[in-house]
Amino acid sequence: MAKERLDKLLAHEGFGSRKDIRKILRKYEVLVNGSRTYDPATQIDPDTDTISVDGEEVNLHQHVYLMMNKPQHVVSSNKDGEHQTVFDLLDDSFRTPYLQDKLHLVGRLDMDTEGLLLFTTDGELTHRLISPKNHINKTYLCCLEHPETPDHQQEITAQFAEGIEVGPDDNDPPFTTEPAQIKWIDASTAHLTIYEGKYHQVKRMFIAVGNKIAFLKRISMGRLELDPDLKPGEYKELYDDDLEKLNN
Ligand code: URA
């Protein structure tokens, strides 16, 4: 594993800014592999070195969990020759070699979809959330191109509740969706909750009932809701209370 500067690692572990860390190094006993260090540039291998601050061992591999309000026109992947990616929106403290290796997305949103996107280093959580067996619910705000009459809304509600056959998309074959719930907000706006995440699923569901998505935004996963204070492109770290909401 590539080495990293001590101050960058400690900043990432929540010890403050690099300036704060220079103060900590002067004031407190910071040990690297048992030896006192004052040098913020000390090179650390997070896989083999140990650090303690004032007698407390620092866990260098605490998992990171981030919630982003993904903006439109940005790709949900870590590499794209052409477009800006969601990883490009993270600040430098999330670009350490360790995080570049381990931080990944929990599922994806289409380029033109906005809303709740999770990043984590925790592979177990990712596996649990994207496994089709677990049926984690995802709710989307759906703005439709064409307003629906109350009668057709009722029909759509019933078809989605039953499971609907959607057509092929790119190389993805047709399939029948699992039962899904829709809550109509007005003639052309609804909240749709699905329990799977197939390719272009929401868009294909509305095409199957003769409409089209004009704007799509994921607003929750499990009981975890997109923080309304996050503007598109902004993100925040999540902690235990938030993660608890991702349990079924
Ligand atoms: N369904 C879609 O069609 N697109 C998304 O981005 C997410 C769900």
C-alpha cells in the first residue's frame, strides 16, 4: 500500500486541519510504531504502521460512509474519459491512496438522474444493499412528461403493484418488475418505491405505461432520506444513526 503523510491521515481521522495537527504534534505524544514524532510529513503505511495520539491508538481503517446529492450531467463511476464523475466532486481529504483504492459507490444513478448516492469503503454494507435478496427499498421523485388522468393513475398504481413487464433497453432484455408502490402527488408527479435496481428501471416502468420520465431524483434508500440541505453536488459523512436506517 502506498504511503501517506501523517498529517493527511490524522486530518482524515477527524483530528482537525493540517494546522491543528501541527499543534497536536507539539502538544501531545504522537507515536508512530512506538516512537515519538513531531514531523507532520512522516510517511505512514496504513497497512503496517501504528499511530497513537496521547496513548489512544488511531484506527486508520475506519470505514467511510458518504451521502451525496448527485447532480445531473455527472457520471456515477470513478473513471470516465469524457465526463465529470461523482468522485471528481469529492475534496482532497477523500483522495488518499487508501480511499482511492477502497472508496466505491453503492449502486449507480443514470447521468441525468439526481439525488441520493452512497459512497463507502465498507464492502459488506455494499453487498447487503445491492444484493437482490435483501429488497432494500429505493424511492424516487418522478416528474413525468405527460400529465395522467385520475383513471390512468389508478391503472398505473395497480399495474405497478402487480409487477409490470418492461421492454428491452440497450442490451438488457425485457423483464417483469417486482411489485412497486406509487404515491401520486399531482397529475405528472409521483413518488415511486421499488425494491430492485435493474438497468433504467424507473424509466422503463413509465415507458411501459405510455409515459416518459422528464426528471428523476432518488430521495431515499431504506429509511435513509436524502438530506434536504444538500444541494446538488454536495455531500456529507454518515454515522451509525444514519447507517441504522439502511437496515431492513
Ligand atoms: N431508474 C432509472 O431509470 N434511472 C436511475 O438512475 C435510477 C433508477
